Amino acid sequence: MSSCSSDKSQSSSACNTPLTTAQQQAAAVGAEQDWAAAKAFYDNLVSTKRPRPALEQVNARLRELYPNDEELFDIVLMTNNHAQVGVRLINSINHYGLSIERFCMTGGESPIGYLTAYLTNLYLSADSEKVQEAIEAGIASATMFTANKDIPYCDKQLRVAFDGDAVLFSDESEQIVKEHGLDRFFEHEQMNENKPLAQGPLKGFLEDLGKLQKKFYTKDERLDCPIRTYLVTARSAASSGARVLKTLRSWGLEIDEALFLAGAPKGPILVKIRPHIFFDDQMFHIEGAQQLGTIAAHVPYGIGQKYNKSKPKDDTVKK
């Protein structure tokens, strides 16, 4: 399973045009500053107690159980930096001990066109425009935001939290809320309780995580599975939760924990979960997560984007 991370650095030169010394220096400085978007996900997977990141823990366990299987987490660094600054990126990755072996350096061109060739399951970037381009190309994508404070993360279990509408599911129900209000939404969900929701942009990524989880279940490792998934939704359980759970069942997907908050803030719940990454389509949920120390990734999809007024504070923000 491949994840691609992108930095936001730009090169003023074309792919086949040699860089001047000044351009090389400027590009190198930009690369050193902006490659942090690729490093951020790994930073979030490192506990203060042990140096092994959660992704590497998952891969190590998979190798133990399936020595001949190559279906592992794989990180690809996607950057529009010129290849001549690659040495500095490599040195930085080696310095921080990150397991990133594959690079795609496009010399000023957008790397989005390479995502399909790299069999990308999830694309994370600091650049919201690139993320939007990837979403429109049908690739699970999100703009990544670092937390405003440091909290310890579990190093033995990869924890991934998802919003529901416009993330795992389509924005069909959210359109009802925005255009007709909550009462009409509750009525709509009850009338369509047995009709599965259409899939959203990250449904495929949850499916990929589920496939890896089943590899552990097959070896009687369900209770000790190093991957755990969470649904954290503003929906209320009694009035609109049944359709969500029935949709997941109809897809043949399991979610380990489902938390229906009925409009309550998500930040405090996320502090309890301590996910390594949380996906949501609403910027106010992203900002609430950030403030309490959760790494959040904004999914620019659906009608909610018309109402998102917040912007990335620093354009920061990954199989």
C-alpha cells in the first residue's frame, strides 16, 4: 500500500533547464524548509517512549506473519523540486531515520500525474491546490496540518480516525443539512436508513486498512492488531447513526470504534483516542483538533467546502 507525501516547494526552472548556482542554493533552502510536510506524518507516529514509528511496527509484524508477502506500508516522497536538490532531502531523511526509499522529483512540474503510476492509496500534502487536483483525479487525498502542541502517540498501534459524511461517505446527507436544516436531515436519514450512502473520497483508504487488518485476524491476532480505525462523526446515534453503520456493513467494512457526538466538539474525543491522523472535511473540526494536539488532515470534498472560511495557517500539511 503506497502513501505519497508532498512538500510545497516550487522551482522556477523547467525540467530540462540547468539550474544556476543561485537557483540551486535557493531550491536547496526551499527544500530544507518545506520537506517537513513529508516528515510530519512520521513525527506523529513516534512515541516519546520508544523510537520505532507505528507504521514500521505494522510492517515488522506483517513481515513476521507473512515473510514472503510484500503488501506493506510504503512512503513515497513527491516533490516538484529539481533532482539536483535530492541529496539534501536524502541527507535529511537519513538524519531523522525515516523509512522513505522512493522519491519523485519533478523539477517544477506538478507531481499529481505520477500518483496513479505509483499505485497511491493516499496522498498527503501541505499544498491544498495539489490535494484538490488529486481529489479531482479520484485519489484519496488530504491537506495535512500539524498540531499546536505535542502529545505522546502510541508506537505499537497505528490509529486512524475518520469523519463520516464527505470523507468516508458522499456529501449527500450533508447537502440536506446545509440546504434544508437538521429536521429535514433527520427525516431524510430515517426514510433512507436501509439505503447505503454513496462512497466518499477516503472509503478506499479505509478499505485498504481493513485488508491489512484481516491479515492479522487470519493469524488470530484480532485482539493484538497493530491497526485500529475510528469513526468520529457529528451525527447523533439515535436519529441518523443507523444508516452509517448499515452502509459500512453493506460495504463489508469494519470500523473498530464508532463515536457519534451529536454535534459536540470532536477535539476532546480525539485527545482520548490520540490518533496518528484524523480526517475531516470541515475546517473548524480540523482547527479544534489542532488546538488540542491532534494531527489533522482536511479533505476538500463536498458541499461543506462552500462554507469553509478558514485557511491553512502555514500551508503545512501521505498506504
